Amino acid sequence: MTARTFKLTEMHQRIDARLRAAQRRPAPDWAELSRLKRAKLRIKDMLARLAAGPRRS
């Protein structure tokens, strides 16, 4: 695992923890939930691109 992959994985886990905590609130902030979900998906996409390796034309 590269340092970049490790850092992105850690970020993904932190965002996931924040997202779960926000969802457990009695009155969740839907804008924050949406922002966290988008951030988590962006990082997941970055990890997938890194796992796929370099592109070849």
C-alpha cells in the first residue's frame, strides 16, 4: 500500500465515522450528510483509480 493509498483510506474511514455519527442524530443536517457522502464517494473513486493502475493509450 502506498502512502497516498493509506492516506486516502484513512480519510475515507474518518468521513465514514462522521457520516454515521451525523445519521444517528435526532434531526440530521441533510446538507452535511450530502456533503459527507459526496466526499466519501470522491475518495472511493480516487482509490479505485489508484488500484486500477496507470492508464495506457
